[in-house]
Amino acid sequence: MNMKNEAGSKDVPAAVREDSDIVQILDAEGDVLPQASVPDISDRQLLELYETIKLARHFDQRAISFQRQGRLATYAPMTGQEGSQVATSLALAEQDWLFPTYREHAAKYAHGMDLASLFEPLRGHREGYAIPEDVNVMPEYIPIATQVPQAMGMAWGHKLQGKTDTAVLCHLGDGATSEGDFHEGLNFAGVFDVPAVFVCNNNQWAISVPRERQTASETIAEKAQAYGIDGVRVDGLDPLAVYKVASEALEKARNPGPGELRPTLIESVQYRFGAHTTADDPSVYRDESEEEVWRDRDPVDRIETYLYNEGILDSDLESEIQDRIEQEVSEAIETAEQTETSPDNIVEHVYEDVPARLEQQRDELNRLREKYDDGAFSEVLE
Amino acid sequence: MSSTASTQAGQKAQSLTLVEAIQDGLYTEMAQDDSVVVLGEDVGKNGGVFRATDQLYEEFGEDRVIDTPLAEAGIVGASIGLSQTGMKPVPEMQFMGFMYPAFDQIVSHAARLRSRSQGQYSVPMVIRAPYGGGIRAPEHHSESKEAFFVHEPGLKVVSPSTPYDAKGLLAASIHDPDPVIFLEPKLIYRAFREDVPTKPYEVSLSEAAVRRDGSDISVYTWGAMTRPALIAAENLSQSRGIDAEVIDLRTLSPLDTETITDSFKKTGRAAIVHEAPKTGGLGAEIATTIQEEALVHQEAPIKRIAGFDAPMPLHSLEDYYLPQAVRIQDGIRETVEF
Ligand SMILES: Cc1ncc(C[n+]2csc(CCOP(=O)(O)OP(=O)(O)O)c2C)c(N)n1
Ligand SMILES: [Mg+2]
């Protein structure tokens, strides 16, 4: 599919321009590109896509401002990446599994996690890590790329047990492609031909290190070739294109055509609009003007324009949706702010049963908590 | 962040935090010796996620302060290779919890190249890593896994607890002919300032520091736990007249067995404070060393005040996990009053 080649295209970021193989459906404004084929999605699904992306943007903004007020610890913003996160998750079937990183808040929510549980760990409570039984989401991965071989293994397990109607979708960053685990996971995926889809959220930056410093390859998608599997590049700020590419890859993972291998590496070309985390200051290492050209392609605006154009959305519905998501996020914050964790939690869930030695350590802590008051423990260490 | 040594010419000392002293130490070594290079994730333009390499990129350029791809095995493996060409690499691991991809390179090669080549080759490299808890960090960012590396023959393991020592130990580590794991207690990166000489100097890698003289009990610790141990000792001296000696090990491998046992022979009692999990922690090694060397002097069971045998919790509970002054005080009292 070709980029619209219009006047002013010099303002299109090179990463989505230079390459004619990138899948796009919407142009920067949200109009359907001439040759594009819009995926077959019902109006209801389109509205769900839209509402979830809007919610993600709102969640992100609230989380950033909460962090500034000292009510959340370090948060990894997803501004600009919500469209790809939500579209990939909505492409999943309920039985499919999701492997998220620390940045995929919206992807987790869109695959069944409740919002409050996303806030809890950021408030220092592990309660939010308790994933409900009927939600097929792994805990977020923080050590970079470690999820890749694990996602492969889960998909392999399903295949070995004849459950190829279940696919696994694994997120990773552009930085993650440099780790050994990336190579090993994708290599296994190809060799054992497992029903897995790997989504590289190429947001152009790994903290302060630009994409060009991660690999001399022109694209990340082309790395798939080395593993004998398909690699696809998609405009990650175009939710419809991401939905289409992810759906097709998931379908192929379940039912590959003759001669096709199941796994796919999707390079979802995006941009990290904000800081790496709330502890990071991008002005130290990158030029803000770079962000501008990507801001013009904001996924929220593009999907909104598309829905207006199609007559699926109007201003009444838009404000109804806005009210609803604000309410939902507020309620989640309220719930999360009420969570308290007992110090006993330190020893719980290390093993199925608490070993005697660890129980002793907990008893010792409780003896001290009784002897001195709890305030004595929060005296600053420094 | 401190200005670099070049702008401080003429001044004898500057008041620096621990992380500034590390930056200053790197600066000083790089200015003296062209073969010293810094490499790692975000160490260049960004100056490190904790600013430990701030200004070095600007000062020494991209061939000596190198932003690498995101790959710890690559960073350490490449550093081993670099070190074979006469260069002295100082790779940074962004957090101790992210060193594991490099584990094979560290233990199978950095630690053993000298022995595998029967002294022909060696690996003069310093791997820096911030470690420890207490800064409300996300999961995997608060690890204290010094015991993994202490267990590995061929590695030296160092952890400073003051700005002065940070610069001097770093210099000694860079000059050392063997690989050093240099663990930086990030909880106290900016906790306090101290006068740090602008001129180059070394703090020996074979001597523990007696931070407080005492006669009733020896308290052994290192890194970020040194401060709460000293606070506990001071409190007990005032409230109970207990006179604790506090020893900051500084170099965790090889251990300064002499200082450890000399102190114990004087006090007959010991408490060991570390934030790493208790089981298999360095405290066990210290306690056993004392018993091997000075059993006849022992007057009470040796006390370990340590982290739990559990993963570091998220920040709402980390104050309970880490040995606080209150826990240290209680443990010292129990041992002295045994
Ligand atoms: C193994 C490992 N090394 C280093 C880190 C520290 N770190 C956290 S995020 C990050 C950059 C990740 O970049 P990328 O994979 O592009 O993902 P993004 O944050 O851009 O979503 C680094 C170096 C880590 N978490 N794990
Ligand atoms: Mg990235």
C-alpha cells in the first residue's frame, strides 16, 4: 500500500514515508487512502475501538498528572501508542494470550484487565498483579525482551496440545530487538512453527537511544526473514491498519495457508510522544521538532475523523463517550487509592506454601511492628 | 550535577554527592588515561539514567562514551574483547536487576580468562551497576544480588558508602588488573555531600573501613545500609550506653578478613546488616569466617539483619523489607543483651 503522495509530504516522518511497503489505511488526517481496503469491522466494533483508544489517552493523561502530584510512582506513558495497543488487543479472540511490557496499559485493558488493577502497582501494591482467571494476560515484562521466548513457548505448548485455535500475541520494543532473547525467541518460533504474533512497537526510541543505534538493518520487519517467518510493517498510528495487519497475522497463526508458517513479526511504526517514563527528560537527548511531525498523525484524531466521515460518530455521541470514559477512569483511580497492602504480603506467593523459614521472618517482622509502631519503619533510610 | 574537574582546576576539593563523585571519578580517570572508555545503555547523550556519566560524552566524545544497543551480554562480551586490545572498558549495567543477560559473559569469561589462559590474558574491566532498594522503583529495579558475584572466583566486588570512597574505590577498580563489579548504592546517590579531592587518589580494594569505634559489638555492613547502621549505633549509645563498632566492608570480594576478625576479637559479638535476602547472603560468609577465625572470643549468637527470603516488594512495603534503623537497633540490643 502506498503513502498518499501529496504536497507537504516532506513533513511525513521518514520512518513511515521512505518505505512503500508500509501498510496504511488512513492518511494523516484520517481520510481513507485511495487504494486502501478497509477491514470488515462492524460499526459497533469501530466504536469500541474508538472509545477504548479515547479511554487510553485519558488514562495516560491522568496517570502522568497523578505521578506529578506524587500519587503514583514511575509511570511509562503510552501517548501516541494507544491506537496500536488497542487495535492489536481488539484483534485478539478471547482465548488468545497477551504478553505485555510495562508500556502496554491499554493493550491489557482492551484484553480484559480492569483499570484499577493497572493503577495499583503504580501505587506500590502488588494486588493489581493478580490477573483474573478468565483473563489471558501475563504480568507485564520489565526485563527487556525476556517475554519473547516465553510467548513462543506458550504458543508451542498450545500447538503441541492441538489447541491451535489459541494464538499468542507478544509485545516488544525496538530496543528489545537487540537482546539475545529476541533472537532466540523468534528463531524458536520459526523452527517450531508456533501460533504466535510478535508486535514490535517501534516508537523510534529506547530511552535516549534512537532506533538507528539498535540495528543497522533498514527496518525491524526485515529481521523476520532471517528466521524464515513473515515480517510486516504497519503504520502504528493508524488503528485501522494495525487492526487489519494484526487480525490477518492472528488468523494465519491459527490457520496457515499451504506453505505458510504460522508466526509473524509485525513492526508497528510509531513514535514515543512523551518521555520514556515520568523519570525521564527527553529534552536532554532529542529535538522536540522531531515530535511535531508525528503529532500531526495522532491516532486519536485519525480514528475520530474517520468515524465522523463515515457518519458513525457525531458530536453528541462523542461527548457521551467522553463522559463515560472520564467516569470510568475516575472510578478506577478511586478504587486503586483505597487499596492497602499488609506487610504480610512480603512473604506470600513466593511459593505455594510459605516455607517455615520465611514464616519465621514474617513473625519476626510482626513482633517488631508490635514493639515499635509502624511509623518507625518509614523513617527515611538515607 | 557537579561541574567537571576541568572547570574546578585550582580547587583542592569539591563537595559532592556519591553519584557526582562517581561522575568525577570517571572524568578524572578518562582525562588521565585515553584507554578508559565508558559504554552502555543511555550513558552517552543522556548522561546515564542517574546522571552518573553526565557531561562525559560532551567532554570525551562518542568514541569514548558510547551508547550501545540494548544488550547486556553484548556490552559485557564486547568489553571483554575491548580489554584484550589494551583498552580499559567501564561498561554500565543500567540496573543490577538487568545484569542477568550478561551473567554468562561475566562468570564464564570475565572471571576466568586469567585462569583459562594460565595468566596470559586478563580482563581489566569495571562493570558499574546501581543496586539496592528504597527509591520507590518499579519491579526488578531494586535488586541486591552481590552474593551472586562474590560467589564467583576471579571477580572483585566493591560497594562504596560515601562520596570520598566512591571516587577512590572507582579509581582503584579501574587501575586493578582484574575484573571488578562496582555496585553503587543508588538509595544514597544523592543523600549527602562530602568533600572529595579533585586530584586523583585511590582507596584500597583490600581494606574495610571502621566507621565507628566501639567495644560492645561489631556491626558489619556496606553500601546503603552503612548509614542506618551508624544511626542505630548512635541511638543505642545515647539511649542504652551500648558501644557498637560499625565496619563498612567496602570491598565484598575478596573480603578483608583481618579487619573483620580483629574487631570481633575485641567485641565478641557481631551483627551483620544487608538488604539482600538472608539465605545465602554475604552475612553467612562473614559469620562463618568469624567462627572459623575467632570462635573462642564469641559471647553471643551472631545476628543477621537482612532482607526477606522473598522478592523485593513494590514500594508500599519496601520500608518493611529493608533493614531500617529500628530493626538494626533491635538486633544489636538482642545480641548485646544475650
Ligand atoms: C534487560 C534490561 N536492560 C535494561 C533495562 C532498562 N530499560 C528499561 S526500558 C529500556 C528501553 C526499552 O526500549 P524499547 O525496547 O524500545 O521499549 P520502549 O520503552 O521504547 O517501549 C531500558 C534500557 C531493562 N528494563 N531490561
Ligand atoms: Mg522503543
